[in-house]
Amino acid sequence: MGKLLGHQIKNHFKNYWFIPVLPLALIVFGLLFSSVNYNLAVRSLIIGITALSFGYFAAAVTVIVGDYNIFFGDSALFYESIPISPSAKTFSRFIYYFVMFAIYTLYLGAIFVFITLAGTDTVSISWSEISSAINEIGTKNLLIVAGIAIIFLFNCIARIVFSISLGGCKKLRRFGFGGPVLVFIILGILEGFATKLLDTFDFFTKMELFMNNGDVFVNFNGIGFLVLLAVETILFLFGVYYFHKKRISVS
């Protein structure tokens, strides 16, 4: 599984190296020439930041398309013939999405921090101020929100991988990449319908997290909705495992 995951990541940056490089080059160019030609520097920075933002979404699209091409495109026969278990292929794809999301998120955050620090003469935010803000929000609240965000992320990744696997099956493959898109849309509609139905039976309870000063930090649908997402995630991954196992048994 490790070799397959490593190959997926290496193959992505080999084919799409320009996604992280081009915005960074424009931003660095703008900062370097800020003292020579202010107008040119500003334009370069604006274009670079815009390209960075769009590049994040472009990276997500290329990761999804790359995953589809590897397992259901021209290279599908090679990758399906790799002697690893269906569960290893399933979790390799899942971890691949998570790793790429983490890489591009950290990259985007680092660039924006770099721009912020480069644009100011002195750093006006001290650690004591950051610590004070954390204490006001509450460490427990931050950990809960981080946990909820991870559950949402895992669910989104599992949904995408399942959509690609189902959309790449024999009956839907004639639509090309439109098959996974169609499956993803249908899943969203079904989930919305199921959520609405469960809500009518009071399955979801509203929950609020309060900061130490009494203000509402965040509110959400509660444990019931998180349980629903967790069950969905498990079912999606089991479905992906089933598709890989079926293809191996057929071949």
C-alpha cells in the first residue's frame, strides 16, 4: 500500500508541478520587484494570490481526475493488476486524498503567512495575545471543532472515492468522468432527503459551543448528525472495497 500511495503522490506532482510553483513564482516576483516598480509588483502579487486560490481548487480537481484515470482510465488495467489486497487499494486511495489535502492546505497557509509577514515591518501579534485568544475561545471548543472538521473531511473523501468507484463501473463508464459526477450529485440529493426525513423524527439535536465569555462559538446539528456522517463514511469505504474486490475476482 505504501508503494502505491507513494506512486500516486509522485505521479501527481510530476504531472502537475506547475500548480504550486506558478503562483509562488508570481508572488515572489512581486515582492522582489516591489522597490523597483510598485505597480508591477502589486499586479504580480494580486495575480499570484488569485492564482494561488484558484490553484487550490485546481489541485483538488487534478487529484480527483488523477484518481479516476489511475483506476478507471487508461492505466486501470495496470493498477488493478498490482498484487495488493482490495482493502489496501481502498485505504491507499483514501489516504492519498487526505495527504494531498493536507499538503496543499499547509502550503496555502504558509504562503499567506509569508505574505503577511513580508508586508509588515514588524510582527505586532505576540504569543501572549494568541494564547489569550485561545483561552477565551477554549481549548476544548477548538478540539471539538477540529474533530468535527476531520469527520466532515473523512466523509467528503470517502464520498468522492465511492462516487469514482461506482461511476467507473461497467454500466456508467460510457459517460466517462461524467459517471462519477452524476453519482456524487445523486448521493448529495439522497443524503439531503435522508437528513430532512430524520430531522422530522427529531433525530438531530441542536448543540452549541460557548466561549468563556458566554458568546456562542459555533452551533451544529449535534451527535446524531455526526453519527450519520460516520456511518456514511464506513459504508462508502466498504463500497469501494467491494468494487475493488469484485474487479479483482472478475479479472
